[in-house]
Amino acid sequence: MDILARVVESLNHSIIITFFVFSMMIIVDYINILTQGKIKESLVRSKRKQYIISSFLGVTPGCLGAFMSVSMYVHGIITFGALTACMIATSGDEAFVMLALFPKDAVILFSLLFVIGIVSGVIVDKIIRKMNIKVCKECELQEYHAEKTEKIFSRRPAPSLARISMILVFVLLLILNILGIFGPKEINTERFVFLSISGFMIFVSLFSSEHYLREHIIRHIIKRHIWKVFLWTLGALLFVNIIISMFNLETFIRSNMNLILVLSGIVGLIPESGPHLVFVTMYFKGLVPFSVLLTSSIVQDGHGMLPLFSYTIKDSLLMKVINLLIGLAVGSVFYIMGL
């Protein structure tokens, strides 16, 4: 694949990821306002629910659950530990591949990740509090105003430029996907989700009140966040697809099999799905033990971490280091057990 093709591929993935993140932010905000903040209050009061829900969102195949968890974290709905639980539990797009190649082992792996995520989230939050580590400083001013009284729907929406532009964008994305030009092309769960969310975003564009559209979506989500998400995602994917892909990662891993477990954790730090497929494939072929696959799955989070980097680099790096330490520790235990 030449450089131009890699740039086009990175751009395509960046748009899709930004689309999902944008949609998740609006969905979380909609739910919070429609329930008058009750879901947020319930989760804030009960940390146990946070860890379970976040870890469950993580183990769902793909990156959508991770995007939703990041959005909830930015809204102050879940804690740093709960988001850590999600990132540990998630396997990104590799989850689909694993379900196709070795479904029984994949279900066992996902179950382990779910439990490890919950336990790790609880421990991480306790350590954060005990060591008085400040997290999400950049997110403190991102609470939406008037959540309990905001009128978000309008029976007669004004045909403003912002509204028309949003409708045209999402209708275009919907048509391009149906024609097989953009987005998920195979008829599967991912494409169904893409089409469903596109339909929901058209509904939001059509019937949101002018105030909600202007203040919440345009001035807050788009102007403050989404452009950063897109640039961070594009930059990371370009780096991975052009720079890292120039090196034969699989050959390097095979020639350093004695360090394979550590390598699986280090490669897991890369915020992209592709590199981790090496370990999935090697496990499927019987070249590496389950402990290596587990370590890789704990540390890596597909594209799930990319939106968080656009909000707070400090929290993102801290979470990556924590996940690496947890992945190596748990993976080493399984390796010593002969698994």
C-alpha cells in the first residue's frame, strides 16, 4: 500500500471515529437531559454501577462502548477508575476477528477482561484518592448548563444554516454508506449501528430546539471538542499507518519470542487496532500462549483512547501506563501458570 493510499485510509477512519464520538457525546447529553440528570446522579452515587457498566461497554465488540465511556467521563458521570475498567475490558475491532477465529476462547477472554476491568477500576480509584492524584482537570468546565430544565426538542424548528448543514452532512453519510462508498461496507452489526446512529443524528438535526442546536451542539461539542478529536485521531492514524507500518512488526516479534509477553504489552500502547492483530493471528496459529493474548487485550484499547487524548493528554498517558502495568502483571501470572 503506497503512502497516498495510507493517507486516504487514515482520513476515512478518522472521519468514522469522529462521527461516532460526536454521536456518542450527543446521545449521552440527550439521555442526561431527558432523565433530568437522574442517570448521572445514580452513577455518581453508586461507584459499583459505574465499574460494571463501563466494563460491560468495554467488552462489547468494537470501539463504540469505549467512545461512550469517554463521553461519560468528560461529562463527569464516571470516574477515572471506571474509564480504566472500560479500556482494560475493550479489545476494539479485534473482538470481531477473535469471535470469528476462535469464538470459545474469545468468550472466555472477554469474560476475564470484564472481571479484570471491574477489579482494576476499583483499585485504581482507591489509589488515585489515596495518592491525591488530580485527574480530568481539563474536563471540569465542560458540564452542560441547565440540564434539568433545558428544552431540547422543537415542533417547528427554524431552518437555520447550522441545522440545514447538519442535515445535509448526515444524509450524505447515510447515502454514501448505503451505496458502499463510505463507512462499514459489510452487512453486519457495525454497519447496522452506523446506519442507526446516522438516522438518529438526522432526527437530532431536524427536531432539536434552536438553543440546543446552537449552544450545546455547535458552540460546545463542535467548536470545543470535535475538531480536536478529528485532528488527534488523524495524526495518530497517520503515524501508525505510515511510520510504524514501514517496520515489519510481525518479523520483529517473531525474532524476539523470548520477550513476547512484554512486547505484547508495549505494542498495546499504540492507539490503533491494526498492530494488535499480530498477536491475535499468532495465538490462532498456536505460536503464542493465551497469556500473551490476554496481556495484549488488557493494554490495547483499539481506537477507544483517541478521543480522550483530545480532551486530556495527562489522563490518557496515566491510563496507558496503568493498563500496561496491569496487563504485564496479570499476563505474567497466567504465563507462570502455564497458560
